Amino acid sequence: MQNMEESSPLRITPTVQALSSALRGKPHHEDGERIFPDPEKLWFKESSAKNIRNRDFLSPTTVLNTLYADGQVPPSVMSRVLSLRGCGVLPVAGGEVMGEGLRVRVDRPAAFRAVLASGAAEYLSPFCQRQGRLVLNCPALHPRPNTPSPDTLTLGQLRTVLLTDHLGALLRRQGFTVNYCPTLPNDSDMINFLRNLGIEWPTTPSNCDNEGLEEKIQEALENSRYRERETERCWKANGGGGKKTEEGENEGVLRVNLKRVFQEEGLLGYDPSVGTCTVHRDSISHLAQLDLATSDCTVAMATAVHVTSYQDEFRQQQIAMLWRASGATHTQKHLVCGPVKTPGSHLSAAQYLQLRRGQMKEASEMKYGDQVEGQTWDDIIRVMTSATVRFELLSTVHTSPVTLDVQKEGGVSTKGPRGGVFVMYNCARLHTLFDSYERAVEKGQYPEIPAGSELDFSALKEEGEWLLLFNYLIPFTELLEQTGQVIDQQGGGARINMKTEQICKFLVSLSKDFSSYYNRVHVLGEPLPHLFNQMFCRLYLLRALRQLYHSALDTLNLPPIRQL
């Protein structure tokens, strides 16, 4: 037990890898014709409440039939599986071959103790810290030519802004240095709008301009080898016949052959029809902001991720190639968001936020009555509105469309197993629980929670308790790390796809399982000494869950609400 506690945090991936090694044995085999399955597909982690009643990991019968004659697992292999050890590997309690395959059960009391006894802090942040500089560019916030406002921002563009904010929070948690682009005037309506959504976007004084930087970029493009010269334009305009265009017809027009940029520099995934682009002032301004965001880069290269809507993808590819033509050598990727649909309505971002805030206030007044007034409730409604908007726009795979119900009579439920309100409500329930416990301690009804080393975690016998640990607390660090892994392992194409919807889905699923458990189990029981051990073990588990909520909500810039 002590060795396991002193080892690395328990993790799912090392456990599956160790189980796969135990099942396969040595990588070579005598039968050259036998096809061995992918090691990652030898075992499956169970997650449903039904299946984890009798197993935690399963190697299906189809896999066993591939690995062994008649699917019979040799005793030596079974011995390796049952004696599994290793860094981060979950302790094994037992296993057997059944009709569905080889199933393995984790030593649950030992796992509870390993995770909870020391406070679970190492399960709430990425296991390793990465290095690198990232620029998250949000084209929706760049002037075209005027600075966008909440009234001109579309819902599709709002989705890209929220995604950029969430992505930045995730990447910073993993150790990346993240800059946002563009900076916005500090007195602009857009900044106030973003703050109401909990977004702290970088600002600059309203009287500040990038004129010097823009002139430098203009000059770089004029001297670029990809600039289309006058004689070249004339030749193309006249079908190669050599006839001159009218004098002054193209005077002062700067055009860059973007197709040559990605062809000659070997950049993959760009639209072949991107062609030749006329450079306008708003494009120069966009490039100046990108240069500004990378100006303090202390490493040779940064990665710029352009988070754009599918309608703006073509234009953003042009901007990316213009930046390359101006001399920028940073890696560039495009994360493209699908459209946001509102059947029967057309709302700006400002109108959508106003609608959701009004619905949230109305729902709160219906539930809590006259007490919904004052600054405290204003802050609660603002956070809950932000949670509603974020979960509506970020819970879907970013490449897929989102369809919103924006009918005024639709309302926003303060309960029900869906979305941000449900998540925030269940997080608040945990705060209420611990407030109740602390008041009881002050009254002398319960003793203070003892050190984890003094508790017997075998008292956690409820399936719901294991579900919360096995499906949420243990896997959370690996969930956080996935975004950074995509950045590190990015391929050669222009597009990059990330599972940006996973935190929202994780929180909704966690809230459903926690709510089911909390409605069924009475955590603060009778103040009888023989019941204290189980109560304290449950409090350790739920305290870790509260920290888990806070950690996950922090990636969405949503502060927890203490009570609802």
C-alpha cells in the first residue's frame, strides 16, 4: 500500500498499456501468420454503471481469439495480468475469463486511498508541463475596416471568440505561453461585452496605433518575391499577348501571388483557388497585430492558431499566406468552427446575450422570488448567463454546426440534466454540503475531518462512488493534456482539429452522475462515532470532486457559485 501511495498518480493510459504488455508478452511470436491487433485496442476501460459492477477493464473475446488458440488465456499470461505493477498503474484485485472476454477488477479501496488520502491535488492539473509559444488569433475581432462591435458580431463569430478563450486557458494550464490576437481598444464596447462573458481580452490604449509597424509590413510586401509586378499583371490581363494596360490603371495597387507562397514553401492544405490577392489596409492591420503578438517571442518559432468560422476560412488563408509573404516564418494552423443556426430568428451576439440574461433572470425570479435583487444576484445571473452561453456554443465538436433555440418563450431551466446551469447548480450543491458540515462542526455535532491516513477507504462501497473516482477524478489530467498533445503532434496540413467540446461534455456527465449519487446517498448522517469513518471518506471524495469542478470550470473562465 505504501509503495503505491509514494508512486506516480494513478492513470488510465499507463494501466491500459501495462495490461496490453501483460496480454501480449514479448513482442515477437513464433506464428508468423498470426495477425496481432493494435496494442491500444486490446483493452477497453469500462465507464457505464452497469458494466463496472463486475469489471473495470475488458479484453473482448474477439481479441483473445486473435491472440491465443481457441481464445484460451495461458496461465502465465493470467498471472502477469493479476500481478500487474508499474508507474501510474491501477492496482488489480482480480480477473477472470467470461463469455464477454477477460475482465479485470481494480483494487478499489487501494485506489480510493491512493487518490484521496493526500488530497487529490495531483489529479487536478496536467501531469507534465509543456513548453512553447502560441498565438491564438481570433479573426472575428479584427477591424474590417471598422472595429467590430457586439451588435455586428455574429453568433458564429462569438463561437470562435469563446473557443479561443477556452483554448488559451487549457494551453496555459499545460505550460504553454499564450498570446491573444488582436488587442482591442480598452474603452471599446467589445471589451465590456467580453468581460460580461468572463473573458479578459488584452487591451491597448484607444489612442494607440500601429502605423509604424504597418508601414514596415507594407514595405516588406512591396519587396516580397511573391509580389505580382506590373509587367506580370499586364501579361496575364491580356492573355499573354504582351499588350499594355491603360496607363495608371493599376497604379498604387499592391498584389501578392499567394498560390506561389504555399506552393514554393511546401505548405499543405491551402485552397488552390486562393490565387492572387489585392492587399488592402485592413489586411495590413491584421498582419501588424500578428507581428505585435509575436514580437516578444523568446524562441525562434511560435505557432499561430487562427480560430475562424467556416465562412471566414478562405479569407484567413489569404491572411496567413500574406503574413508568410511578408517574411513571417512561424508555423500557422487553422481551427475552423461550423456555423451557428437559429431557425426562425436572426440575432447578433449582443441580442443573444441579452436574451439569455433575461431568461436567466426570469427563471431565477420564478424560483427564488423577491430575493433576486442586488449586486450579489446580478453577479450570479451574469455568471450563470455566461455558463449557459458557453455550454451552448462549446459542447459541440467545433467543426459541426450548432443549432440554438432562441425563442423568447423558450426560457432557461435552472435545473434539468443539460448545459451550464445544471453544472453550476451541482457545483453549488457541493459548497452547500461543506457549509452545512462546517456549521455542524462549530456546533459540536461532528469532529473535524481527520488526516486521510487515519481513514479506512474500504467504507466507500457505493457503485456511484467508484464511478465518480474512476470516470472523472482519475482520467481528468489526461483529458487536460489532450489539447497540448495535438499541438505537439500537429501534422503538415493547414487545418488542426481539437476535441474542444470535451471539457463541457465531461462536466455535464460528471454532474449527472454526481446528482444521481447525491440524491440517493445521505452524506451527513447521524452524529454517531461508528458512522464517522464512512462519512469522512465520502467527504474526502466530495471535496476532491469540488476541486475537480473548480479546475474544469477554470478552463472556461467560469467562477464557481457558492449557493443557488
